[in-house]
Amino acid sequence: MLNSLRFRLWLTYAILVLLVLCVVGTAITLVIYRGNIPLLQAALNLQTLRSNALPRLRSAGDLNPRLLQAVLNRYANQFRGRIVVINARGRVIADTLGEDGTSLPDFGTPPLKTEVGALPEFYQDDEGRSWYYIIDEINQNRWVFFAVSRPQLRIVTIFRDQFLRPLVLAGLVALLVAIILSLLMSRWISAPIRQISQEAMQLAEGQAQPIVPEGPAEVRQLAIAFNDMSQHVQESQQSQKDFVANVSHELKTPLTSIQGFARAIKDGTVQTKTELSQAADVIESEAQRMNRLVQDLLTLAKMDAGTARFEMHPFELNPLIQALIQKFKPLMDTAKIDFQAKPPEEEVRINGDPDQLMQVFDNLLDNAIKFTPSGGKIRLYCQKEAQKIAIHVVDSGEGIPVAEQKRIFERFYQVDKARVRGQGHGYGLGLAICKQILERHGGSISLTSIIGEGSDFVVKLPLYH
Ligand code: ADP
């Protein structure tokens, strides 16, 4: 529960709500505390003092200081303010604080009169007390200074009296909204995630469906990545199944044949020396075929596992091509194929394993012979590019349909299985092995082919400088 997305979302919202309320509450309280409420209160008090006291002071304006002091005291007690009568030069004639009166602001001579309705001025006396004051004229020679000390507002009191209740109420409403929002948000986020995890479980059982990307962008990305992964896993599961089916199928034919001939020898169906020798020949050739298949499968398995041994070192390509020409010339002659092969004209160095690369070209030339009728033509030539050498194996054979051109590099893929098997050749693993070997060399293999005209296999390998 505490770990759930819903609770964590709610907690985040709740913390946010509390934070916002605290900040807003503090800000409003400070604005009021620092702001002009005390000023307005002081203005009101001073205005009352002025309208009450000024007429009386004006009529008693010429009294001697002692009598004037008595008049002042009465008002000051009534309004808790300070009244000071000063002459035109700013000297104090009477002061409600008497002899102990603190300093007055410097209002210059003659003192300025505060307009009715204007806000009071602020000053601090020499004891550090804060006052608001106004000044008015009694007569030509006397001026009166009214002051009230700055009202002391307690910040806690303002907060408690004015804001606590509305803030608590707003907080409760916001928390309720947060609960609803977190429910909606968590459903929006977690529903697609839950679907992904369900499909992941299905995937383990081999039957995941693609997910429709929904929810926030990150979750949609996760769904797209999951769909990709799921497709790869399913393809790989399928190719594993195909692989097992293919291997079993390829082993079944020679095994059945071996079993049949062995039984025939055992039960005496095959008796004569010639028959026995023919049976032994079939058994041997089928066993050889199986051996080749197992060897090819082992090679691929080692490459997949990364344990295939590659003796990489820089070497000259020319001798390798020469060796190929020497090996294949007699075979081409026997097959009545015109073989035109040219080693590279300039020195070409490659970093790689010559034996493995030899296997690649062996396989390509083998195929070329296999699929080129007698009277046909096979060419082997090299073309140097900026950083690579391209080695072409071109035949004038039957060609490969465009739709199959990519697939022939897949394991066990053969364009026309019945025809190829009928000839007693390959398993469709040769090109897959070539591709793996070339990838280990940082190279590639590609093909252009036209039905009825022939195929051009191009091997590209990085040059060694
Ligand atoms: P295989 O052992 O069957 O030759 P490969 O992997 O070498 O296996 O080749 C796969 C398939 O590609 C072949 O069965 C054939 O159908 C096709 N193929 C390969 N090379 C040629 C070529 N030169 N001309 C026509 N088809 C070819």
C-alpha cells in the first residue's frame, strides 16, 4: 500500500498542497504585518485626535505654556497619543510627555502642515520607538504635532485570527482533490504498465500480443520498446523451433537411408558383392553428409557462442586468390565452365584469418559451379575502394529471385529445396556461415542477381594499412 504508485502520488500532492498553503499563509501574513494596515489604523487615530483637539487648541492657542500643557494632557490621556505644541521656529512650548519627551522629527521651519485626508508621516525617536505623526497650524506662531506610536501587531495573532481557518479548509479541500487526482493519474500511468507486465508474463509462455501504446510518453515508449523486444523474442523462439525442425528433418533422410541399407544387409536382401559394395557406398556417403551437417552446425554454434577460433593477422590477399584459382580451375574445366579469375593488380593487405576467408570463397565458388550450367561463365575479380576491397564472384547461372535474395543468408534457407537436395548437396548453411565469418572480419556480403542471367556475390573487407 505505502509502496503503491497511487499512495506516492497522493503523498506528493499532499506535500505540495501543504507547502503551497504554508507559503501563501506566510506571505499574506507578512504582507499584512509589514503593510499599511498599521498605517491606516494610525491615520484614523490621528485624524480623530486632530478633529477633537484642534478646535480647542486653536481657541486656547495663546495660553501660556503651563495652561496649554494642561489642555494637552487631557487629550493625550483620552487618545493615547503624543501632542506637542511648537513655535514657528520649531521650539517646544508644551508636550504631553513633559520634560522627558523624546526627540521630534526634523520638520524644518516653518513646519509643514499635513493636509486633511493625507497619510501620516513615520519617524523613530531617539529611544528607537516608532511613531506616525501629523502637523497642523494653531495660529501664525504655534503649530501642533500629533503622534501615535506604531500599533504593535503580533504576527501569530494575525495568522491565527485571519488565516488559520480558511487555510485549514482550503487544505482539506485540496487534499480531497489530491486523492481524486492521484487515483486518476495512477490509473492513467499504471494501467498500461500493468498491461505490459501481463504481456511480459504471456511472452514467457510464448504467446504475447502487441500492446497499444497508451498513457504518458515514457510509458508509451516502454510499450513500443516492449513490442520490439517481444517481436524479437518471438522471432528468435520461432527460429529456434525452425532450427530444431530443420536439423531433425535433415538428419532423418540420411538416417533412414542408412537404416534401410543396414537392415537389407542384415536380413540378406543385399547379397552379391556388387550389391554389398553399393550399399556400403550409400551408407558412407550418407554418413559423410551427416558429418558435414554436424560440422557446419558446430561451426555456427561456436560462432554464436563467440568461441570460434579466429587466427587474425595481416596478410596479402593475392596468394589467397591464386590458391583459389589453382583449386577451382580443374573443377571448372570438368564442369565445362569458362572460369575467368584475376587476383588484385596492386598489393592488398587484410587483417584476418586466411583459412576462414578461404572457406568463404570456397563456398561461393562451390555454389557458383553448382548453379551454373555447363557452357556458362564464372568470374572472380577484385575492386579496390577507399577503405575496402570488394571481391566479386559472378556466375551466369540461373539467378536468384529478388524476394529470396535476402533470405538465402538465413540458416537452412534454400531457394528450391527439392532441387538442391536431389543433387545431394548442401543444407543451406554455407552462406549463413560465410556471413558470420565476414562479420567477424568487419566485412559484409551482398548479392545482386537477375533470374536467367546469373548472380553477383560481393564480399567486402576492410583494408589493412
Ligand atoms: P547450400 O549448401 O544449399 O548451397 P548455401 O547457404 O550456400 O547453401 O546457399 C543457400 C541457397 O542459396 C542455395 O540452396 C541456393 O538456393 C541459393 N544459391 C546460393 N548461391 C547461388 C548461386 N550462385 N546461384 C543461384 N542460387 C544460389
